[in-house]
Amino acid sequence: MTNFCITKKNAFSSFIFFLLILTSPFLKGQTNVQPFGDGITAQRFSASTIDDNNVVWFLTETGIISYDGTKWVNHKNINSDEIKDLDFGPSENGQGLWLAGSNGATVISSPVGDGSASKTYLSDNSGIASNNVYSVAVGEKGIRWFSSDQGISAFQGTNWLENKYDHLYPSNIFEYFPFSTMTTSKSGDTLYVGTIDGGVLRFYKDEVDGISGASEYAIWGPIVMPSNNIYSVHISADGTQWLGTEKGVAKHTGFHTTSNWLTFDTGDGLAGNMINAINSDSNGKLYFGTDNGLSILDGTSWTTFRVNDGLVSNNILSISIDKNDAVWLGTDSGVSCLKDGKFTNFK
């Protein structure tokens, strides 16, 4: 038996330690479980976005689902057959929900409802390269970017940008290195496109309304990346580029292609090496969704959450962060929301 001598000094230390636990921003095990409600049977929440009213939107196996903080809605009026991605941003008629799929790119005017106007962009009525659209991304300046099986397309206002990247990225390259994910810089002028086995391709809007290409990020020379298979890309507020692979994360700072690279894996603090999603909040904290839990990087400190700590599932597929810094995690078994160190799970 161990004997403990409680003095004023160690009693005070114990009290301080207890207070630190109570005031920790990440108090593990604090979980509130709520049902989705009638008509919501989805399990797999594979992509998400936040609209200008702070409503969170999810792409699921049963269709497009939204949550306004009070009610979950399954938008059965939206044809979600073969939809692959979604984003929210400017359209020709104000703000709207953008959908990318096998039948082109569609924007539905906000607020999204039964009577909302919509428009579909196809290769025969617009400058989009192909009807088979993989992803859509919208930056702050309103440039709408689309990836497809035939390359990258974009337009701003009502003008489609001219393709000027063929000399660097000919269209047949996309057959060998298919697109897997993409995101824009904060301004939206630059696009980072993740591929399978081809690393990250970079595109930017030039000064004469064209789309030009920049050298790719891939494993060669001094570039340090865990893998050329890219499953998530995030650009933080300071311009740092975070690339998620099946072997961990690459971090690149600055705009010099061959310098300032770092990598992170489970040995550094990641919950898992398969990185499905990355995002950051207004305080600069980074959130990494893996197939084995959520990892948060706050400066140099890592914190990991799994099912035993409050997550609805360890397999995180999407991460969106709303205007109140609530972190919405789409998983293969429902949704977890992390706010003020506590989880609310919907299933």
C-alpha cells in the first residue's frame, strides 16, 4: 500500500490541477447524443459546406441534407443523383449552393427551397470542360472553379476563363493522374488540385482572364511529401498549404516549390495516417480528419479524439467550421459537432 501525506502545499497543487481539468477547452468524454429526426436515414456524410446563414450542408448517400441549428432537412427536391461535391458561394444571381456531378455543375439560389431558381452548366451551354464534374470550389473573389475528367474550368462574373495551361498540363494527363480533391487560396485566385499518384497540381487566374498552370507539388528533389496520393488539401489563413495523404500530412510554407517542407504522421501526433479532411478555425487551430479519429494541432500541441472520447465514429470524411467556430465532422456513421470542447453527436 502506498501512503500519501496530504500537506497544505500538495493539497493546493491538487486543487490547481483539478481546476485545470475543469477549465480545459478539450474535456474528453463530454458528449450529447441527439437523433436527426424523422426522414433522415443517412449514415455517410462525405462532403460539407457552410452557407451565409451559418447553415451546414452535407452530401450523403441519401441526398443533400442541411441543419440550421434547430432542424435537420433532407432536401428531396434537389436531384442528388451522382452528385460528388458541394460548396457555397456567389452565382450570377447572388449567393447559391453549388453542386458538382456527372451531369454538369448546378447552382441553386439561396435561400435553398422548393421554389429556388437553379441553373446547370454543361459543356454545350457554357465554358465548362466536361459534363463529368468532380469538384467545385469558390473563393472570396467569386471565381468558381470546376475539376472534371477533361481538366480545370473557371469563370468569374459571367466570363469563362481561357485555358492557358495545356503546355504544362495537357488534358490526357488527367487520365493517368485523376483528380481527388481541390481547394482555393483565401482570395480564390489560386487553385490547388490533389490527384492520385500525381501530387498537387496548381492553377491560377492570370491578368488577362486566363487559367495558367504552376509547377506541381510531387515527390522529387528536395520536395518532402509522404505520398503522391492526395486526399485532402487545405490552405490556412496565413497561406500555409496542408496536404493530406494516406501516409500522413505534408506542410508547405511560402511559394517556393522546393523549400520549406515538413511532414507529420502518427509518430508526431496524428490519430491516423489516412487524412480524409483538413480545416482550420478562426484561431488558427488545425483539424485533421483521419480514418482513426480527429487530431487537432494548436501551435505545436496535438490533441486526438476517438469514439471513446466522444466522436460518433473514428472515420471522419469531411470537416466544415461555421461562423461560430463550431466544428462539423461528417463521418460514416453520422455527424459530430465539436463546440467549446464538447461533442454533440447526431445519428
